[in-house]
Amino acid sequence: MNALFFSSLSVIFQNNHKHPILILFFIFCSCYLLISKIQMFSINFNGYTWKKNKIRYIFLLISIFLLLTLHMIAIPCVIILYIIISVYYKIIKKFILKK
């Protein structure tokens, strides 16, 4: 996923050399995420019910919408969305279990 992210960024920024700081920021974030213990949600479906797969269906629908509207730019957006949803889902899950 990391290789796909950076290869899509290189295609997007290929004619624009004004974003080296942004790319360095993504490199540092990527290095942190590669060694962190953040658990990502699995994309494997457990049946087809909404209740068991709500997070997967939401991610899939948003990803399809982004791919249809943004084309190549959607690839890094989908990967960032996957990370954000995973972190958010784990925080919500911990918060619900504490109650």
C-alpha cells in the first residue's frame, strides 16, 4: 500500500516541483505508520449483512465515489481515508467498550 501511495503521488506531482515539503511530510508519516501498532480494519467481508460489515461498506462506497470523481488523485485519498477510518473506528470501539 505504501508503494502504491508514493507512486500515485509521484504521478500527481510529476510536473509540479513546488511540493517537496509536502512529500517529505508524507514520507515521515508513512515511516511512522509502518512501525506503529495502529491496527487497520480488515477489508475481508464477514457475510454480506450491513450490521457486521458497516465500516467496510462505508469505506467501499466512499472509495468508489472518490475514484469516479477524482480518478488518479483518488488513490492517495483512498489510502489516507483507510488510515483515518481505521484510527477513528478503533477509538470509537475503545470508547464504547469503556462504558
